[in-house]
Amino acid sequence: MSTTITHGDPSLAAASPPPPKRRTARASSVLVYLSPVAMFVVLTLTTPGVLSTTGVMSLLVLASVLGLAAVGQTWAVMIGGIDLSIPATIGMANVLVTTLYAEGWGFPRIVLLVVVVSLAIGTANGLLSSLFGLHPLVVTLGMASLVTGSVLVATDGNTGGDVPGFITDAVSPVGSVWGIGVPAAVILWLATLAVVLLVERRTVFGRRLYALGSNERAARLALVRPVVVRVVVYSVGALCASAAGVLLAGFSGGASVSIGDPYLFSTITAVVVGGTSLLGGAGTYARTVAGVLVTTMFTTLLVGLEIGPNMQQVMLGVAILLLITVYGRDRHVAQRL
Amino acid sequence: MSTPPLEPAVVELAGITHRYGPTVALSDCRLSIAPGEVHGLVGENGSGKSTVVKLLSGIMRPTEGEVRVGGKAVDLRSPAAAQRHEIVTVFQETLVSDECSGLDNVFAGTDGIFRRARSGRAEREAAERVVASLGASPAILQSSPHHLSLAERQVLTLTRALVRPWKLLILDEATSALDLSTRDRLFAVLADHRREGRSVLFVSHRMDELEILIDRATVQRSGRTVGTVGKDEATPARLLSMMSGRSDAGEHHVRAGARSRQAADVVLRGVDLSLVAQAPAFDLDVRRGEILGIGGLDGQGGSHLVEVLAGVRPTASGRVEVDRDGSWTRVTGYRQAFRSGIAYVPGKRQEEGLFPSMTVGDNLSMATLPRHARAGLFRSSSVLTRVREEMTRLGVVPHDPSYPITGLSGGNAQKVLVGRWLAAEPDVLILNDPLRGVDLGTKRDFYALLRELTEAGTTVVMLSTEIEELLTCCDRVAVCQAERVFDVLEGEDLTYDAVLAAMFGRHVSDEQSSDEQSSDHDTHRKVTL
Ligand SMILES: Nc1ncnc2c1ncn2[C@@H]1O[C@H](COP(=O)(O)OP(=O)(O)OP(=O)(O)O)[C@@H](O)[C@H]1O
Ligand SMILES: [Mg+2]
């Protein structure tokens, strides 16, 4: 096999210039990754007490919870979907841990149950949105109300109870793991981050995830099974959301099925702030991490400025709309001609 | 070079340079289109033809230089601006939305902000007239284009241009997906318009079309304008040598080394095959190491046949079987077919082929990634080596796996799609019109490549809309008509006229009844009657 087709344009081949689109992508991604730094500077200037080990760690703990919750949102968006069942899954895990622990269940058993339920939620999301061609918006919305409802029925509305001490420690800003002064929640997040990025960049599954988001019909013909990809994506998302739900139990000591509610908006905010296109096929969890840090610090800033939760909501909304108009301009039809 | 016509040019490009970031797609491009002429624009893949088209259609503005309409410099800042100057375009990539009906596709962008709920009756009639003049069924206007063939989608985009008022029509390889009869009708329509003083800018890689149609041609090479020649000078040999910068370019033909294979050694076969419900059943044998061409007019079953053979589409009845180490295995789906050694290169590269948000390397390696992976983790170096190999073999420009796929010219994107499945090293390679939009030189090299593959034992089934292509590179040609294989031609019988006749099935005698060259046709009639 020696035939080489030589009728391309040699002058262009020799120059092999870096493509323009990649350059603008690189420029905008530099901005995305710099934005947490800028935000941090603003935060230290306006809010006293942030610039301390405890201050930073409490920010990171908050970011860890949001970060875990946003794994599923990122991947769902990357395959052209969305996951509205994340808050319900967070609430489910939160209530199961506290209630069952109070009833005397061993922690490993509780974890096993939470994992099984999460996988069931993810699998159902993936199957329903593939097999019946339903929009993930509808499927995950239905799933959310199914999960929340079931938890309420199962616990008879008596949510809440007790948490194991090590969970409280895991989210404590002064907590540490193996003598390193970093709370376990943050370690868990970093470990998840490493795995998620490895999967995105180096695995066959990762490539298929992008392919599915980019062009489903073409992906099928390139031997990608959309059902499998969706089931995995929503299951991983549910598992991570459950981890966030368990960690949240460490904060309040109490529990509630609705504890995850703010995370619908904030996970989407984190994804959008990170610049992952809502059209699917592009983006990465690394960008979402930047979005998570910015969102967390922005909220902390607003709290520090004594802006109430309603006004916070308004300002986050404005931020999202601004960002969407900036990022939304990529991938124009003209590029497909 | 021909003398410029006396009347002011309809549209003129002067000293145009265009860059995509650092890539210089056009430099010092000159083009002048006279009223009432069909002006050819030719050049190898990536030579800047589509870039010229996009500049004239208001998709992009030139980095430098001037666009003149009727002698006056204009700023075509948007497609709407181009439309106001009565420039309409059919783009190389057939952009048709599956979300709305064919009719809405045709009139997309004409309505104001308060969109009319239904297209008016006048609009429908206008669209139907155009569709009918192209010989297509008006039914394609009613439904969602989801199930339409590439040719039918192309008819929609042609209609979209032709229903608007225009004095310059730009066709960027708009004929590459059309079958012979639709193409001829389009040419007749264009001839009428030309008589009324309208102009056409015609981009094509098909020398036969250029010869029939054009009055003058401008040749592009590596983003530069080589020159404009009049009809008499625009012979294929001359154009080819201007395009490539080599004097011998017109000469080196690949001789089809058609060999007859032993009929017994069949590697893939259709038994009692029926492509769509109620269509007649037929048998088809694909022999080991042959290149079997699939011909036929659009909608006559050729596309269905390759899809059925590849397991992409279920058979209506009957079965497709592939030889797996001496025993017949039934093909039940395309993943299973792939495991049995069959690879399928789809025809609609935008809808079924490319991943627009990904790089060239990702696009090319998608189907074969697992082969470079252990425990789900792939080795980038090994993937890239393979990608580079395929890119070299197919001459993809630029030779850069990290280039975004949307930054490739149409022909180069097509090569990447073919490369994806060549990399799979299948036993049977099934190609659905693989060289659509690929330039002539590359095509010839590709035929040689296919020939080499078959020598190494690969079997090739290739659908093509071009009869010439079928004749040049295939050992046998199965012509589809009325959703079945009407005839399989080989050896002496494999001639242009025979293929053409078979395409029209039994109707050939009605159309060419006065023709005396009908020994071929007679045998066909015997087959059908
Ligand atoms: N959006 C883009 N981004 C970057 N480079 C581009 C883009 N579009 C085109 N190019 C580059 O510009 C050059 C000219 O491309 P163009 O599409 O005009 O070629 P063409 O003559 O139409 O080729 P073909 O016959 O294959 O359609 C090519 O080298 C191509 O890679
Ligand atoms: Mg082009």
C-alpha cells in the first residue's frame, strides 16, 4: 500500500498554520481559567477574613459540594441534554443518610443503598431519554419528582435525623486528611476531578461522549451506542450528586428532601460560566471547575455584601444572561457551510 | 485569456485577500462575471472556491479587496445584503433543517418578524413550479426533509435559491449529489435563465458538466487566481493543468484494470432481497476482491441497496449474508456487520458523517479508537500515528490532526470521512458516493488506492452518481432501478450507454425509440418484459 494522494495543496500543507478557531478557543479558555483568580482578588478586597487558611478552605468545601453536583450537569450538557434530577438526587442521598443512620444502619450499608438508587436514577434517565426519544428535560424533570415523592413516601415525611461524625468533619474547614490540612470533601472533589478529566481526555468513552453531543446520527454510524453513553453519563452524574447530598448532611446536621434545590440553578450557572456550550459536543469539566469557583466566590461575595438570597438570585441570573450572549455566539451556522 | 465582455460585470472581485486567522485562503483573487454568462470556478480541493462563494453571499467579508456589483463597490455584510443585490446561493453543504417542512425550508428567512403561520398559496405554487421544473415530486415540499435523500435535499436548496429574485445564481458543487436526469433538467432551467440575461457562477469538479455548461472559467490554485479562459480554451486538459500547475495533469489516466473474478468466490450476497416493502426481490453476489459499482438514478434504490448491504437499513424481506471464514453469517445490523468485517462510509457527510465540534484527528479516528485502547484508555501517540498515515494517504490538507473539521474545505472533509473507515481495514468496504466534491486528481489517486486495496484482498462496493466514475474504477456495475438491481454489467457490456440505459430500466425504448444503437437496450427489455 504505497499510493499517496498528492493533489492537496503543498503550500498550505507546508505552512500548516495553527487554525484560527483553535486560537480563539484558546484565548477564551485562558479567560475562563483566569476568572477564578480575578474573582478571588475581588473577594479578598471586599470581604475580610477570606484571605486565611480557614477562609480559603471554607470556600473550597462549598465549591466541592457544588463541584460534585455539577459533574452530571456538565456531561449532560456535553451530550446535548440537561439533568434536572440533580437536586432531587442530592435530597435523596441527604435524607437516606441522616434518616437511616439515626435508625442504626451501618454507614457502608447506607452508601451501598445510595449507590444503588443513584445508578437506578441514572439508568432510568439514560434509557428513557434514548429509547422513547423523549427530551432529557422532560425525563429528568419527571425523575426528579418521582425521586422526591418516593423519598417522602418512604420516610413518611419525617426526614432528618443524625449524621456520622466523620461527615461533619469532612466538610469542616479545619478538617484534615492523613495529617494534610485539607478537608476530606475537598480531597474527594479533587480525586473526582482527576478521574473525570482522565475519562474526558484519554478514554474511548470520553471521545464517544463528545461525538454523541456533536452529531448523534453520525455517532451511531461510527459505532457509538447512544443508550450506553447516556446511561453512563446520567449514572455518573447521579453518583456524584449523591456524594454532594451526603456531604451536605455534614453541614446542617439536619436534612431535607429539598436541600438540593439551589443546585439546579447553580450547577447550570457553573457550566455556563465555564463556557461549555449548551449545544453539546464541546466543553470540559475543567471549565466547569472554573465556573464552580467563580459561582461560589460570587455567592460568598454577595453574602458578604449582605445581599439577600433573592437579590443574589437576580444577580446570578444577570451574570448568566450576560455570559450566554457572549459565549452563545460561537458555532455559528456559517461555519457549517 | 479571453477578452473581457463590454457590458459592466454583474459581479466583480478585485484584489481580494481572505484569511481565516493565519490561514490565507485567498490572495489577490480576481473574478468578473458578465451578464448572461455561466461562469465556471474551478480548482483543486482547498483552493478557495467556497471562500469566494461565501464572500459573494455575504457569509463573510473579505480581509482585503473590493466586491463590485454592477460596477459599484458594495459591502455584502450579510446574506440579506447579498439577497438585496439579487445574488442567491446554493452552498456546498446542503443545509436543510429537519425541524420544519420542505416548503418552510425553501422560504426560510423571507418572512418578517411576525412570521406568517403558513406560507401563502402564491409561495407554495412558486415553489412547486420550481420543484417540478427540476423533475422532482412536489411532495418533498410537504413533509419534514428527514427522510429525503441527498439529491432531494439538494433540490430543496436549489428551489430555495431559484424562487427568489436573482441576477446571479451561485452553485457551489450543487450538482454533486444530483442524479443524471435531475442534473440535466437543472441545466435546461439554467439555459432558460441565461437567455433572459441572468448569470450563474458554477463551481464543480466534473469536467463533463463544465464542458456542457460554461461560457468562461476562472481557475484557482492555492488561493490564487491563475486566470480566466473562454469556452474554447476551457478544455479539461487545459483546466487541469492550470489547476495543478503541471503540464501533464490532463494525461495520467488510471486505466481501470477490470478483471473478471471467479463467480464462485462470493464474499457478500443478497438473497431474495427486497429493499422496500412490495419491491421485487432479487439476488446479488459480491465477489471477493472486486470493485462492484452501484449505479442508478436517485430514488431508484441504489442508496437503499448499499445501506442494506452494510446493515444500516433493514431489508424489507430476504437476507444479506457475509462470508465469515467459510460459513455464511447473516447481516442483522451495522455493528454486527462491522464485527463481520464490513465498513460503511455514509453518503450525507454533514448529517451522517462529521462531528462539527471536533478535530480532524478525532473525526478520523472515531470508529477505530478501541483498537488503540487498553481497558478503555487509548494511546494518543498510536492514534495520531494512524491518523497521520491516513491523512497522508488521502492527501488531507492541511496535514494537521488538531485542525477543527469545520476549517477543512468540502473535499478535504470528505477525505477524512473516507479515512475513518479505511483505518478500520475492513474486508468489505461499502462506500456511498465517497468522492462527492473531491477534485479530479485526488479521485484518480483514490481509484488507484481502491485498486491496491482490492489487490490486498479487500472487496469494495461503491455507489456513485457519476457514470464515468463507475466505468473508470469498477469491475462490475449493478444498476438499480425501481428499488431493485435491474442489471449487473461487466466486461464488454460495461459501457456508458449500457449503464445509462439500465438506469432508465424499461423506459429507455420510449425515450430513444429512434435510436439504432439498441442491441443493449433490447436485451434490457427482454429482462424486464
Ligand atoms: N472556517 C475555516 N477555518 C479555517 N480554515 C478554513 C475555513 N474554511 C476554509 N478554510 C481553509 O481555506 C482554504 C480554502 O477552503 P475552501 O473551502 O474555499 O476550498 P474549496 O476550493 O471550496 O475546496 P473544495 O473543492 O474541497 O470544496 C482551505 O485550506 C481550508 O482549509
Ligand atoms: Mg468548497
